[in-house]
Amino acid sequence: MLSAKSAPIVAATLPVVGAHIDQISGVFYDTMLGENPELLNLFSRSAQATGEQKSALAGAVALFAAHLVGEAPLPEHVVDRIAQRHCALGIRPEQYAMVGKYLLGAVGTVLGDAVTPEIAAAWDEVYWLFAVRLIGLESRIYASAGVDGEHPWRTYTVDNKVTEADDTVSLLLTPADGSPVPHYRPGQYVTVVADLPDGSRQLRQYSLSQAPNGSTLRITVRRVRGTGGRPDGVVSGWIHDTVRVGDRLTVSQAYGDLTLTGAGEHPLLLISAGVGITPIAAILDEVARTQPGRQVTVVHADRSPERHPLRAEVATAGARLRAFEHLSWYEQPTDLPGAAVGRIDPDAIPLHPGAEVYLCGPVPFMQAVRSALHRRGLPEERIRYEVFGSEQWRTIPVPA
């Protein structure tokens, strides 16, 4: 809770901070990364090139400030998602001090003399309330994952590399030291450390695309093709072109909150687009193994059947279920039986009473599907979703 002294100051200055959030974010990232270039390893080159990365932290702090002064709700899943992503990157508590220095410095740079010592102190309080909340949550997440925070990485060997669809491959990974694979929950993701040929290092999160089996991890990666001025995906290209069977990769423990919940008493609706199928495939695999009597509907949208990853595997898993329906929408013409041609029609998705929905794909796709499900009477608490990369911040409103 904000102090009595800071609360009215934050409430009064929140509109101007919100109105300048893009400028503040730009100064923050440019200054911090310019003076600490080693941090470039933590951030996607593509997101940096397009400017998508820059609004993330400042927008989250502004949302938290609005929550503290009673002007906006703070969805708990947003805070948890931030903490999960920080753990996947190996973020440590001591790094918050450096981030706070540059973030609050950016506020002063953009707003100039308008930032009095009292205003600076009030926003410093906001930042540290947010940081302490995240640090505590991240500590608990690390502990539940069996990670002490000092050594969050393990070495895995690439046992197999399989082409799953056009521009999509799977890597099958086993611990290099022969130890068992740590348990994870279907729907979670890992961070892969990419040591690139130019000597730089990049970190990327990839969903685990099969249920836990104790011996292997599997990630399924689509090559990112640059369009509209965006660069090609550096890490996805490296995985497709450079990584070979027998190579060793540095990988994190599994994190993420798009995980299967409940005892299986409700119908399950799994909806994906593109490579968003990866956590959906893992959840379906787990349900087929542990809840074969459950009613499950799988819906997927893609450009064509040739671009549809894990399609045969989904059908195989569905065959083990008592009640299973599999629907696909393809943008390109196809004569595949049971497939619809064109963009997905969210109103045509089967929706059984009491259904629990898991959703993963590009943000515009998920927004359209969620809106349709809401119109059809499905409450928000029955919809769970995952957003990857800098796109995750588009769903966070920034006060203006």
C-alpha cells in the first residue's frame, strides 16, 4: 500500500506519466542497454528492432500505480506471468535496483523539471512496492521449481531433430548428465540459451510440446520469417539451420501458468493458431494419458495443412479419448476432410456447457476468439491463455 504522503502525488501525476509512457520506455531501455550492453542478451533482437520490447516494464509499473491509487484493477495473472517470465530468464533480486535507477531516471529525463523531489520519491515508492511483490513471488516460483536462483540452467543434449511441418521442427532433449528430467506441468515453457555464430547470446522461451515422461523434453519451433520490415527470427533460424543432433544446449527449468487444472469434470476446449499449438499439444497429451474419459474439443487455425504442426499427433492423442472432436481452419484452399477454408469463425467453435478453455496464438487471434466466447456466455474465469514475447504486453492497459 502506498504511504499517505505518496498516494495523492501518484494519483495526480499518473495521467501525465501514462501519456508519456512510450517516451519514458524508450529513454529507459536506450540508456540502460547503452550503459550495460551485456543486458542485450536478455532481450529479443527482433523486439528491440521493432520497438515492441520498450513498453513492457514501464507499462506494467504504470498499471500497478493505477491499482495502488484505486483507478484500475490489477489482474493477478498479469503479475504472475511477469514473475514466471523473469524466472525463465534467471532474473535475480539485485537486478531490480539497477532497473529502478534507469526507469526513474527516464521519468525525470522525459518530464524534466516537472518531476520534483516529492514526485520522484512517490514514484520510487511505487516501483519498489512492485519490485518487492515480484521478488517475493519469483522466490516462491524458483523454490517450487527446485531452483536456488543462483544456478537456474541445465545442459541438455539434442537427441533428435524432427521436421513437423513447413518451417517447423521439434528438438528432443535429454539431460547431458544422464539425470532424470525435472517434472513440469503440461502447458509450461523453457528458456533456451542460443550461443550464436557471431559470438552473441540470446534467450528465447519455447513451450514444451509433449506431456512429461521423465526422460525427455521436446520443444517445437517455427522459423520466424520477417515481414513488414521486421527482421527474421535470429534464434529460430539458428535452431533450424545450425543446431544438430548431438549438440548441447543450455536450458532453464520449466515455467509458465497456462497449465492444466481441475480434476477433469468439465469439457475441455483447446484452441490454437500457428505454433501456438505447442502448449495445447502437451495439455492434450496429458489429458489423453490421465483423463481419457474427458470430453475434449481441439480447434486449430493455420495457413494450410502443410503448415499445421503436430496435426497427426493431436489426432493420435484424440483417439485415446472417449469423446473427441478435432476442427481445423486453413486460409489456403484444401481438400482435407473436415477442414474449413478461410479465417477461423469463432462463433462456429463448438462450446459445450461448463467448458474450460485453453487458448494460445497471436494476440489478434486470441482477442477475437475471447470476445466471441464472452458473447456466447462463457465467463472470463473459464478462459486461460498464453502470450509469448513482447506481444504479452499488448493486453495490459496503460493509464492515460
